Amino acid sequence: MLGHATLSRGLVEDAQAMLTGTLLAAVGVVLFQRAGLLAGGTVGLALLLTYATNIDLSIAILLANAPFYVLAGFRMGLEFTVKTLACAGLVALFVRLIPLGLAFDHLSPVLASVLGGLLAGMGMLVLFRHRASLGGFNVLVLYLHERFGWSTGKTQMLFDAVVLVGGSLFIADMQRAALSFLAMAALNLVLVFNHRPERYLSAE
């Protein structure tokens, strides 16, 4: 009975974390889109795809993440892969639904950059804590952290910078590019300073 109760509590905790993390991240992505900003990782690729083709952002997110599901399945285990698929689907769903209940008469690009980055970073942090991710480069970053001990924040920042540099060449707008780098910094600094598994593993 105790084992069953512990398992049930774990499932409930994971479920609330996945809902919370994906909702926070999705609000951040919506802020990026509304301000016409880029982002790092596969979210950045999805935004670029949306800007270039007008494809729905929720569909673009699923397409951009698709290749990384294979890596998750082979390297990170079934539990992580299932959670990541669920989280990617939730983010895509929330990105579609949030604009139905949240609109802006005025949105400062600077605020969208910083707040969007912080919200997305906090969302990722919540998911990492429960062995899940948003998919895409998150999968590779977590694999490199577990395999080689690389910093999740610094590694994510490196991959994000590569995407942002390429995206900046595409949009050819220095202000948008600079604010996109600010968003990337805000997001990844959340991970750099807060994703420290050794701080909470000992308490479990």
C-alpha cells in the first residue's frame, strides 16, 4: 500500500510539474512571437519557420522537435521520452490556446524579451527537476549533462546562440536580433544559476 501511494504521489507531482512547466514556457514563447523576436533551440527554429511560411506556431514546434525524439528514445530512456513527447504536445497546445485568453494592446519588446526568457527558463527548470524537457535541444543538453557533467545552462546557451546567429541573418533586423539575444540570456541564466541537481537530490 505504501509503495502504491508513493507511486501515485509521484505521478501526481510529475503531472502538475509538466502542466506548470509547459504553461510557463508557452507564455514565454507567445511573448516572443507577439514581439516578433527569435529564440534559441528548436523554439527558435519553430519561430523562424512561422515567420518564413506563416505556418501555425504550434505545428512548427512539433515539426522542429521531431528529430530529437529519436535521441530521447535511444539515450534517455522510456520515461523521459514519454514525458518529453507529452510536454512538447502541451506546449504546442498552450501556444495555440493562450492567445484566446491573453491579448496585448501594447507590449514592449524589451519586456517581452526579458519576461519571456525568464518564464521559459523557469518552465524548463520545473521540467528538468521532474526528468522531463520541452524536447529539441533540451534532450541533447540533458544527455550531455548526465553523460559528461556539462552545465545545462551554458550548453543550452551555446546551442541557442548558434540558432540566434543564423536567425538574425535571416531577419536582418539588428534591434530584434539584440533583444532576442537578451531573451536567450535571461532564459539560460535561470538554468545556469538554478539547475543544480546536487542541491535537492540529497533531500529526497
